[in-house]
Amino acid sequence: MTNQALLADLDDDQRRAVTCAPSATIVHAGAGSGKTRVLTRRIAWRIAEGSADSSRVLAITFTREAAAEMRRRLRALGVTRHDRPGDGDQPTIGTFHSVALALLRRRAGDTSAQVPNIVGNRVALLDQALGENSLGRQSAAVLAEIDWAHARMVSPERYEDEVHRIGRSVPIETARVASAYHAYEQLKRQRGLADLDDLISMATRAINERPDFAAATRFRFRHIFVDEAQDLNPLQYAFFEALRGDRLDVFIVGDPLQAIYGWNGADPALFRSLPDALRMPTVLSLPNNYRCTPQILDVATHIAVNNGSTPDVQSRRANGLPVEYVEVDDEFDEAFAVRQIVTQHIQQVTDPSLAILARTHALLEPLSQMLSSAGIPVASRRANAIRTSAINEVAECRTRHDLIVWAADIVVESSDDDERMVAEQVQAYLRSSTQGTVDGRTAATYLRASNTTPEHHGVELLTFHAAKGREFSCVIVVGAEKGFMPHFSANTDEQKSEEARLAYVACTRAADQLIVVRALRRKGRVTTVSPHFANLPDAVHRRNQPIEPVIRPRLSRPADPVVAAERDLRRRLRAVRDVIARTNFTLPEAVLSDNEISRIITERPRDVEQLSRILGPLTANRIGPVILRETSENV
């Protein structure tokens, strides 16, 4: 692929980030600004220009999904040949844990050292460490605190002091957590076991303490790229610094407004400290938001400004529907209002892309029951797609040890309930399979045989954290009250700032329509409006009752033959993307998103050039002919 083709569908700011000099660079990439496109084009550009060797490239992400998406895009750009890591002449792309484990395995192969054994059942190990003082149902909460301490590089001896110093809210007595933490770490050492975070600390220590290993590692990874760097925790930052050494060939992408994992050990201050650590790097920004309408972005920006931020972001879309702010009497009216809004949206929109977002799961449960009782499906195709993708990853594991690492990785990193369910099933399979061959293929066969997850469309109900990285045409944010936004557990200024960033993330998941709902009373108590949604811009449409049905002129009735034809075309386009996805071992949404399908149906491109305005020239050239064949049959 030519250099000009790599730049063809980029705006000026994106092009500047892709083509800047090969030295330390930090890119502030806002929501909907095309950060993954810029990051992958930057890698491809460096390789095409000859300023980077593909086998010396290391790209670190925070989730396996992000790593898989990066590999898919690089494959489309001609940089990688397939969607699986491993070839020595291709870029290394992975999570912090997977990169650390690969380094430790390489070192073990070179020095005959032992590869660390990963803890298979952490709850059982903690119970064994505590003996008669087992924590029962509190084990999961204690393990979460241990993970937080690992991420912050806090020892058992320092745990209590650190919790008190930062004002962290802990559901269990800190002395009891510290004691359990100490016993757990001691038993791990006795048995020669390691947690996933231990992999990062062990790899960091090996680099820092062994000059020969450090030199070999830095020679291999000369060009380092980091995604979502606003989520770095101290342990990951130390690993990054060990990998980097004193070199400046790094490209770092992040968005301070989407730093929402402080509860899990992340520290946004680390991202802010990078300019000093990298000795005056090039700092660029991607200010154009291609996802949200100006009306939605105005509300999100209002939240950020009230929190003391000054976001440099602007919508590149045409004006859309006004943001709705709805006040209802109580949680019961909230459920009825949400049902009415969802019903209206489903009736008016040919292919609804709809999500209900809340700060906590507790707010979503009654809404799920209300929608289900009204015959509105709650769930989505994504549940089955995510499960299928997870099982495919299981199938690639070669040994029992690989399966243990994969399952533990999911439990630590993933916030997706379907992924975590697969990981739990893998752990159960490992516990029950003590004899015979145990590898990824046998585990995947077991998982597929026990797959009872139905595939169906429906409304997605997600917490703010789980919604990060997603986008929907319409988003309903519920619980816009103090105590949920910000959450009552937020005591310090930094925790309250993170709560504001969570609200910002929730709003920017919406592409076309945003509705915010507040209950005046909840559980019989009068509520206070969330400070994030107080004094909203005048353009926001305020209501104190459920929205009445309003028929938009641009939409047809469901019985209209034009609507039926559009639904048939949508079905066929989805079938096409499913085939392409299976062929390329990726998710359908990664081939062609629902929003892109909607634009194809609305704009009806007649050739690849017109289609490239929707998909970009690279994707349009790759899958354009089959897409255009389907659209031409519907004219």
C-alpha cells in the first residue's frame, strides 16, 4: 500500500499525527476522533517510510479486543498477514500481561529458567492461605483490593497506610485485607505461583536487574506504541519505562477525559507526567469528533468544563436532535418512561441501535424487567458474538498452562459479563479435567457443547464502565442524581473528577440521540440532581414527564414497502459482513459497523468512490464490489 493511500481518508490533524518525525510523540485523542485509525496508520506509515522495522515494533494495549482490532486493521493495511500474533517478522501487539509473559518465556528459553506458574483458582488459594479465617463471600472483594495494591505497587505492609492516605473506600476492614494480602503473597511464594500482575513486575525487575536481558529486549522492541495511555497504572508505567530505557522512539495515544479506572489502580497523573519524562516530546491533538452530533457533544463538554477541564473537541457532524432531559416522579415512573422512549425509538427507526446506561448494575435490573414484560428483548447479538470470539481464543491455547493464563487474564482485565462467564467455565473445565489431554481444542469443544446463549437482537443495558469503547445511535442515561453521579463512594477530589469523566464517557457513547433521565424520588427519598447535569445548556429539551410519541417526517411507517426493502437490504448486508468476518476470523462489527450499514442504505453509493466516503478508500476497495452488488439489487 502506498504512502498516499495511508493518508487519503485522514483529516489534517490525523495526518499530522501519522506523519510527524519519528521521535517521542503524545497524541491527545478525544472520543470519536479516530485514534485507532491514527495509531495503526502511524505504524504502517513508519514501516512504509523505512523509519521502523516491522519486527521491532511493539504496540501495547489494555485489552485483548483492542489488540485483535489493531491486528485486523494492520492486516488490512498490508502490515500483518493474519489476525494471530507470533511471527517473528511482524509487529508484536498485545496487552501488558501478554507482552510480559512472552518476555519471561523468551528469557526462560535463553537461560533455562522456569516459566512462572499462573494461579489457576485465586479464591481457592486465598482460602487456603487464610485457613480457618476464610473470608467466604468477601474473597472476591479482597482479591480486588490485592489487585489494586499490585497495580499501585503497594506491599501488604504499606496497604493500610496507602488506603488511608488517598481516602480509598474499602468495603472490608483494612487490617483484615492487609492480613489476607500478606498470607496470600506468602503462600504464592511458597508454591512458586504468580498472579498476572506478578508477570509485569517480574518482567520489569528482569529488565532493570539484568543488563544483558535489558539490551536484548530494547534491541528487539525499538519502536514502542501505547494505546489508551490515560489508563496506565504505576506498575504498567514502570514496565513501559523499563522497556523504553532512555530511548525516545515512542508514540503514545490517550485521552485524559476518558480516564475512568482509578478505582482499579490507574493513575491519570502518569499520563500528565509523560511530557517531562520524555523530555519535551511532540504533543498533538485530534480535536474532531466524528461520532456525536453537536448537540450531544455540547452536553458532554458542559460536564467536562464544570469539572475544570477545557476539552479541545468539536463535532464534525451536522446538527441533530436536541438532547432530552427528563424528570420523573420516582423509579417506577422512570421504568415506564424508559419503556415508552424505547418503544417509540423502535417504532420509528428501521434498525434501532439503542443502549440504556447507568452508573451501577442495580439501576439497570428493574429496567430490564420492565422491558422484558413489555415484550422488548433485552440483550443483543453481541452476547453471542463475544462468547464465540472468546471460545475461538480458547481454542488457540496450546497447553493447560495457556488456558490458566487466558482465563485469569479475562477475570482481571475484562468487564464483559459474557467473557467472564466463558473464563469461569474454562476454570471449571480445568478443575474437572485432571487426566488426559487438556488443551485449547478440547476446552473449546467442551464450551461449544455447553453453549446455551441464544442469539437475538435487543436493547443493551450497560454500566458506564462496560460501555467504554462502544457507540450507539441512541443512548438513555438513567439515574442522573447525586449518589449515582457522582457515586456516593467518591470522597476525594480526584474520585469526584473521575465520576465526572465517567458521565462524559457515557454521553459520548451516543451518536444521534441522547436522553438523560432523573427520578425526583428514589426508594421514597427526595433526590438531588446530579451536578453533572445541572444548569445544562439552553438548547437541551427539558421535560417533566415521559416523552410523547413524535413522528419525525424523515421516517416512514414500518408497513411502508420502502421500509421493508430497506430491512431486506440491511439483512443481506449483515449476511455479507458475517461471511467476511468468518473468513477473516474477526467480529462482524469489525468488518462493517451498524452505523456504516445505515449510511450505505441511506446514501446508496453507486461506485467504490462514493462508498469510500462512508468506509474509507482502503475498506471500500477491499469489500466494495460485494457491497455494491447487494445495493444494486435493491434499487
